[in-house]
Amino acid sequence: MRRIHKQLLAALSAVIAVGGGSLVVHDRMEEAERESRRESIRVAAEGIFQARADKKDAEWRRFAAPTGREWSHARAKVTLTDVEIQGARAKVRIQEITTPCTTNRSGADPRPDVPWAGQYVYVFEPAGDGWKFVKDVSKEEFGS
């Protein structure tokens, strides 16, 4: 009888170990999916701000470049401060920093200028392998 108890305990331990291991793997898979989704949304948001920064009439180009310099290009970077999944959509709080760059009159010596920053709340929805912008809800969220 003791032998059967030992075998049952060993079998039960093996089942618990495998089951616990599968829970850990499942948790890691869910975490990887969340991070993948978050990165995909970040890339989509950064694309929006980079496209805005690349426009000929971009906001940062409306001001005079520093003396002896000309506007060249700008780099947009975004940080997602919160991603809230609402059904199939994602409501995302975004901090954006766009850094315009200048060059000398011959187009050499690129230098970053004073960055522009802003906070936004955007709604995205899945589109193929990525996410697409649905609407800007910043005014509703921030009250202005």
C-alpha cells in the first residue's frame, strides 16, 4: 500500500509540476502578446507624428531657424504612458517629442534644435498586422 501511495504522490507531483509550468508559459505568452500589441500601437502612433513632422508646413517650421541655420528635418518619438483595451479598440495616452534639426546654409553640420512636446489620447483599432488611427479624444480627456 505504501508503494502505491508513493507512486500516486510522485504522479501527482509530476502533474502539478507540468500544470504549473504550463501556467507560467501561458502567462509569458500573454505578456509577450501585450508587449507586441503595445509596440505595434507605438509604431503606428510614431508614424502619425513623423508624418506630421515631415510636412512642408509643419508647426515647427513656422518659426525662424537660428541665425545662419536652415530647417532640415525633424524626428518624432512617442512614449505610450497607458494602453487601455476597450473591446477591439485601444485608447492610448501618448507623450510625443518632435525634435527639429537644422543645417548650415550648405546643408551640412546637422544639429538638433529645441524639441516640441505634447500629450495626446488617441483611439486605435486593429488593421491587418498593425493598428490604425480612429480618432483623437485628447480634448475630451484633458478638458480643453
